[in-house]
Amino acid sequence: MSNEGKTGYVKIDNIMVQHLIKSALQFVSVTLKFVKENELKKEDAKHYIKEMLHAVLFLLYINKPSIEPQEFLSDGMLEYFRRNCSDVLEKYKTHLPLRPPYSILLDLVVKMWGDNPQDRMILDNLFQLNKDMLISGTVNEEQMSANDFAFSSRVVSCCYFSKKNTNFKTRKYFGASVACKGKIQREVFIDVACVKTWHPKVAIGVINASTGSETLQLPEYVFSTAYRMKSSKTNLHLHYEAMPPCPRCLDIFPNIIFSPKALPFHIAKWEHGNCAECESVSNLLKAERDLDRAVVMPSSNNRINRQQRLIKNLQKTRFLLRSNLIYYDSD
Ligand SMILES: [Zn+2]
């Protein structure tokens, strides 16, 4: 199956649009290849492919200019998707994805490693996938951040809970930062996460931190490390490096033990909820019931404000809003 796409399409004369389309094609082909090469139950594989494709098509559709699948997917790819996931080719216009494409890929990678995934395995795997997703012609990190990382998260975070004074430790849970281009797209994914996807306590904790109200108190001790994909100064070799938490994460999760520790001066230009920590802690609370029960639900709940911003942002795009927000279910 060719992943060349339709590079001759007339709308695609803008360099940013070209890069977006190339990144999308690369992301879709790398994910398809990864699913094929790894032994995954047929149903699971289908579920991940559909969810990933839907999220990518949604992002291109709400882009300005809006890009439809037939405008960039090769005929072979289109035919493949028509046969295997025809509903996706309709629902990207009317249904919201629950998470960005890279979070879906990360989830897939973590699943591959079974019940006890470790940082190194996940990072090595992601590293290879990220490399495969780079568009040829990339020569340095700055160019990559401008073009090629439209669908890839630079930061991945990992957390676990360890019960005080005991040997009890949960497995590790992972999350990715919000990866997409454009202010509207980024806000849409953060708001969808706050309204629908994340564990409600994490979602409300994120919103409260952004308004300066009651913060989320997790039981002692939750440990968290985030890794950022970097290229070293001396050469362009890409690698992951553990990084300190940003001030936004310190607001949201005041009692998490971060490693490495926070820096005294650190400015965050992004909004609360953009960081990988939110997804990883949400995954931790969703899976560990006892831990969840020990977390007090913050009393103020401003999720309705996020829903309003979400609708407002979608109204600025070609997305077809119905009376209720509908989310895509790949099952
Ligand atoms: Zn952060």
C-alpha cells in the first residue's frame, strides 16, 4: 500500500499544510505498520487503528484550510480504510475524538509490554516510532518542532503509587503531552479531556488549578517522572531525557513527588492540562480503585465552562455540531 498521498492536490500549496499532511500520512503509516508487526488481538488492533485514524482525520478536518481524507490519502489507503473502518470516514465530521493520536499510539505501545511496563521499554519503543515518523529533510530540532512533530508528543510521563511504610507499589502508568498544531486544536483536546476523557478528579483538579481554586490532593506517595525528547548539542542524535515538572504541574499536583525535582525558576507558556502528567495520573486513578477512593473529589466543579469553550472553538471550524456533543467510539 502506497503512503505517498496526493501531493499534487491544488490546496496543498502552503508549506505548513504540506507538512501537516506529510506528518499525518507518516503517523498513519507508522501506526499501521506497528500494529501489523506486533501480535495484537484482531479486535484490539482494529479498535486502535479506527480510533487513531478518526483522531487524525478530525484534526485535518478542523484545520484551516480544512482537509478531507480524499484530498490527501492515496487511493490504496482510502480503499483499505473503506473496507476496514468505513464508519471513521464519516464520523470525523460529527464525532469528537477522546484523545490526540499520539496518546492512542502510546496506549498501544504500553499495552504491548503487558502488565508491568517499565520506562526504558516504552521510551525505546517510542523513540524508534518517532524516528520513523520524521519527514526526510529534517536537519535540526527547531525545524522538527515547527513541522514534523505535528502528531508526536515530545514529552511522555510515567507515574506510580507507593504506599507509605509498606512494600506496596502499583504498576507504572503513562501519559503523553497534548500533541497537535494550532491553538484551537490544542484547546479542543484539553477541553475534551476535562469534560469527558480524564478521570473526573484529575479533570476538575486541572480546571481548579487554572482558576486558582481548591487543588487535588493525592495520597502519599505518588511518584512521577517526565521525559522529553531532545537532540544533544554536539550532534543531532535524538534521545529522551528526564525533565523537572513545570509550574503548571506543581499547581495541579501539589503533593506528587517529582523526579527530577522542580527548578526554582521555570516559566510555562502552556495552559494547565497540556502536560503529559495529567494523562498518566488520570490513567493511574482510573485503574487503581483503592487509590481513587482515597482521593477527595474537589468540591467546585467548573467542567461546564470547559464544555462551553469547547463548543465555541468547534463553531470556528467546519466540525458539524449537533445539539449534544458526540464522541467517537471505536468499539
Ligand atoms: Zn507540566
